[in-house]
Amino acid sequence: MDLELEPSLESIITQDSLKWIFVGGKGGVGKTTTSSSVAVQLALAHPNDQFLLISTDPAHNLSDAFCQKFGKDARPVEGLSNLSCMEIDPEAAMSDLQQQAQQYNNDPNDPLKSMMSDMTGSIPGIDEALSFMEVLKHIKNQKASTNDSNEKNEAISYKTIIFDTAPTGHTLRFLQLPATLEKLLSKFKDLSGKLGPMLNMLGGGQQQDMFGKLNEIQVQVAEVNEQFTNPDLTTFICVCISEFLSLYETERMIQELMSYNMDVNSIVVNQLLFAEGDESSCKRCESRWKMQKKYLDQMGELYEDYHLVKMPLLGCEIRGIENLKKFSKFLIKPYDPKTDGGLLLAPIDSGIFIIMARGNQRDLARAKNLKKQQENQKNQKKSGDPSKRMESDADKMRRKQAEADARKAADAANGRKK
Ligand SMILES: Nc1ncnc2c1ncn2[C@@H]1O[C@H](COP(=O)(O)OP(=O)(O)OP(=O)(O)O)[C@@H](O)[C@H]1O
Ligand SMILES: [Mg+2]
Ligand SMILES: [Zn+2]
């Protein structure tokens, strides 16, 4: 048997049992492009099955990638009817329990306060877990939108669900939760037994309520955990670029995922220049390609038992279903600069989607967020939720850009008239 796995995602696309595919990596490396490409290839390979691509990143960009507006409910992709997308606001997916816990935190005299903040604060992953459970619930409830008979309004069953994860890297921290939750619950039982009478005086009903919910969550978390650590059902695709820092971060991510017992056997190396023997490439591209090759070689050695997929850096953004179809082919059939070098992407419709955040705008938004976060940390003020801030920043950014584009368009129109 050959030790090296083939440099493509073909086995993931054809593997029939996979229910969950996570795509992750640091900011800007191409997670959204890759997860969209994986979803497109899956949908093309299994025309009789339904697929769902989900973003839980507050700075959503599935809409940007597909040039089509998506929202919190699954909506079919125009031009690929067996693929749907949804962009879920993790903030809105906050569970009752989280909300309750937050209210608790507002009352400084409540004896349960420290326990509640223990529960939702100091336990890494509980927030993610709660939000994630809500997301799963939401997926389960998706109804077929094209169902005209109002009697059988059944939920759609998706063959595979693909997650475009946020670049925070902690998306899956909650996979370590079951053990932690168990500890916490027994502590909670203990305490509420001892403090029972007193707690009853201080709104015991709510406490009972919460206790029941915690138990329920523990069961759910354990169930989800079992699925996500089963390599027949779940896999994780790492996306990176061929640079030192990205290589280092990828290794860290793989270590972390392995500590959660999650299956990782594919790495997509994106944005490769393939500048060899390419007449159109300049000195800069050539020397950059040299550097990329150096790290590619290292990865080849480090990850010989992984599917190491090499994706080309194209001359422009990869947006729209037609372009995603073209690009995503190279996930299956490795890119060959000799024969594939002339690949041309279709021009993007200059409709309303030009107003969505573009690459550089996203960088600006990211830089702004970072600055804000740093300022907030400096002030040690915990006002507001970071994901809420990010969301509203992304919104502001989009609005600003829409305004700028509208102005530009108006100027252009005026210019033409004159
Ligand atoms: N191989 C490639 N060739 C050309 N452009 C690419 C390639 N991969 C990604 N891009 C472009 O780079 C930009 C960022 O890619 P993408 O949105 O997929 O990254 P991301 O990792 O999801 O970013 P974020 O961390 O902001 O979510 C997009 O405009 C995308 O079209
Ligand atoms: Mg993204
Ligand atoms: Zn060049």
C-alpha cells in the first residue's frame, strides 16, 4: 500500500457516509472559497442529494462568494439547486440558558452569580456549545421551501452539512466539553443540595429550570460529540497558505483538533503561484513561488499521510457559482499549470453584489476589529459581546461601501450625461 495519500479531496467527495465537514484555518487564507468549493463539488457529484453550507462567522461571506444574498434560513444556490446556504448569526443563536445566565450576571447580589459566570465564562467551550446546539436545532427545522402542499411540510434532510468556520480557531473547543460539563453538573447538584432552602427563597424556580436545562444540554453535547469524533461521519479540512506562519498555525490547529479526537486528513494549500516555466510570471512571482515550494516540500514531509491539495492563486477573486465550479475542479483533479494555466474566470455580474465587502474592505474591517478589541482589552471594560461588535462592524462596513459605490455610480452616470 502506498503511504502517501493522493493530493486531492476526491475521497471526501465520494465518501458516502460523511455527514459533517468542517473547513477551518486562519483569516483570509481561503476558508470560504474552499468550503464553497467543497460544497459545490459535493452537490455536483451527488445530484440526487441535498447539501447545506453554513457560515457561523459573524463577518459572513458566503453571500460574497456566491454573489447571492443568504440569510439565517437555508436558501438554494441559484444555478445549483441541490446546494443551499445559510448564514447564522451566532449571537442570535444564543440559547435561553445563556440569556438566563447573563441576566443572572447582572445582579451582583445573587449567590448563584459566581456559579453562573463559572458556567458560561470560565469553562472554555460552553458558549460555543450552546450556540452550536441552537444552530443544529435550527438546521433540523429547515423546511423544504418549494413545498406547495401545506400538509406535508417536512424538514429537509441534508446528506452532508459543510461548515465554513470563523477564523478564531476555537470553533470546536466545545468538543472537550462532556467531561467538563459532568464535573460542573455534579458540583451544581452538590451546591444546590446544600444551599437548597436558601436558593428557594431567592427564586428557586428559575434555578430548577436551569438545572433541568443543564442536564438536557449535557445529553445533547454528548450526542453531538459522538458524531463529531466519528471519522465515518465527520472530517475537518485545514486550509493554509505556503508560508512559515501559516504552516506553524496549521500544525497547531491539527494538534488541537487531534486533542478533540476529531478526524483530520486533508490540508488545502491555497494561493500557490506555480510560476515555473510560466512566461507571464515576473521576478517577484518567481521568487515567491520559490519560497512557496520550500514550505510545500516541508509540508509534503510533515503530512505525507494527509491529502495535501495544492490550489492555484488565480488572477482575480473567485466569486459566483460558475467561477466556483471552475476553481473547485482542482480539488478533485490536481491543477496542472501547463494545461490549466489559461483558465479564465467569468466576469462577475456587476449587480448589487459589487457593494458587498470585498477583499481589501474585509482587511480593513478586520484591522478595525482588532484595534477595537485591543482598545477594549486595554480599558478592561467588558461592554458588549465581541461577536456583536464584529457583526455590527461588518454591517457598517457593508453600508459604507454601499454608499461609496452608489456615489461612484451616480458620479459615473453624471459624467456620462455631461
Ligand atoms: N486561490 C485563490 N485565487 C484567487 N483568489 C482567491 C483564492 N483563494 C481565495 N481568494 C480570494 O481571496 C479572498 C479571501 O478568500 P476567502 O474569503 O475564501 O478567505 P477566508 O479564509 O474565508 O477569509 P476570512 O477569514 O475573512 O473569512 C476572496 O476575495 C477570494 O475570492
Ligand atoms: Mg471566510
Ligand atoms: Zn508576477
